[in-house]
Amino acid sequence: MAAVFLVTLYEYSPLFYISVVSLCFVVTAAMVLGWFGFDVPVILRSSDETESILPTPEKQMVQVTNPFALEMCSGPVSVTDGVSIRTCCLEPCILSCFWGCKVSALQGALQAHQHGPRLTTPQHFQEALLSYYCQSFCIGSVDREWCHTQIPADQGITDFGLLPREHYPLVAVLTLVEPEARDTYNIVASVTVIHVPDDKYSLSARILFQYLLTSQGNMYELKPLFMSAGSGGASGTPEPDQSTQPSEPSEEEYSRMEPVLEREEEEEEHWSEGKARDCVVCQNAAVNRVLLPCRHACVCDSCVSHFQHCPICRGFVLESFSLAQGTAAAEQ
């Protein structure tokens, strides 16, 4: 029946020719768009597309030693009950907790660090950050105890107002104690912005932003790396993104409460020991490439050259960088 219909359509109607020409036009247009990098269905792409893919540009990363690590308690926290924080530092340091820090004051302090006097001591941050209450802890290089910070009850602070807010609930600052250590490490301070739920905004506690300040006046923003769900986790070690201009946390960004995942020591040891998860493409080599801008760590050094789109989110890949510099250099 279908054959009879096609023959009848071919003999008595110009729609057959119109349909054939339209189909050829759609397929040709899809192949041309796919050639220039536009996102088109896989079934319409050219079969030899993999041969024409240009190598993914490699982003030049700066490898530094971060002497600071901070972990927030996973239990219930609030403005009235306080927050428990645990640090793991390579050198003795001071943990300064600023409650109710003004958003504009933090932005101004980060800019002043780049264009003026460096923020290297707790006194510098106390003068720059306008907060309701500040609490400090002395942390040793081997201490792993929890530090509980809380606003005193006599302050009468139970919330920080409605959105958009002018104050961050908590800003945790880590600074080195010994001046000699500041000369040894390029990174001299760690600034972590933490959201703490209160009566006006009950969103769960989480880390919003993390910044590392250097002795040269630069700033690194720590960003999460995402692993495939089948690889046993959704996040990897954060990517230190160097910038001379800070991506300033605005009130609008704070209202969206986009989390920045914290650094996990176990994940860091996992990568350094060469026990990385398998590539999602070949399932043979270890994952050693992070795709940008989506920050998915999912492919090995060999497979990264065969993709213009991320295998996880299908986002367009602009560039990539290597997790283990030694592995990439050995293969080259």
C-alpha cells in the first residue's frame, strides 16, 4: 500500500519533488551547521566529523600550594545556635569569623588588596570588614578540632533581613601567624563566605564563595569540579581560577545562593596518588582533563581531542586543562 501511494504521489503530484528537495536541504544545512560547531542532533552530523575537529585549546593554569583548608559542620546550624568549623592548615594560622559582614565592605576589601595595602593579618581584615561581631581562634598546624562560633545572645541578632541583603551571615578568614610562613607561601589569606539560615531565610547552610589572596596582590577564586554521577561523586577538587579582577559577589548573586563546594582532602589525595576515576569515554585511562567552561572532569588526555561538546552536559568545550601536570607532560 505504501509503495502504491508513493508511485501515485510521484506521477500525479509535485509534492514528491518538493519533499525530496526539502529533505535534502535540511540534511545539508544540519551538516554545515555541525561543521561550524553549532549544536545539532547527532543523527544529522557528518560521519567524518571526528576527523575535522580541531584540538581543544589548553588553558594555562598556575599551580600553587594552598596552606588553608576549611570544613563546615554538616549538622543543623543557625544564626542563633552558631556554626562549627574545622580547619586543616599546613602552618599555624588564625581563624577570624566575621558575623554580619557588609557585602560592599567585602567587595571593597578584595579590591583594596589588589590595588593597595595587602590584607595579610587579622587586624587588616578587622579594619576593612564592617561586621556586627568578630570571633578569633588560634589554629595549630596539626589541629583538627571543631571551632564553634556564635553571635552572643546579648547582641540580639536573629536574622539579617529580607532579600536582597546588605550583609553576609558569616565570613571566615584564615591568615598565617608567622611572618616567615607568609614569605614561604604565595597564598597568605583565605576568605570563605558562608550562608547561615535564620528566621527570615531558612535555606540550608552552605559555602557561597571561596577566595585565596596572594602576597603579590592577586586573587584566586575556588570553583568546584564536577565528576560524572557514575564515577562515585558529583564534585572533585576545586579549580583555582586566577584573576586580577575579583568576580565580586553582588546582592543578586547572594540572593540566588549558588553554592561553592569546599575542598575535600580525600579527593585531593585521590588525585595526587594517581587513583583517579576512569574516563567516561574509553573507560580505560584515568580522568585527567577538566573541560571549560562547564568544569566537568570526565575524560582522559587521549579522548579530550575527539570532542567539541562535553560528554556529560553537551555544552560546547572552549578549552581544557590537566589535573596531573606530570601525566600530560609524559604523554607529550
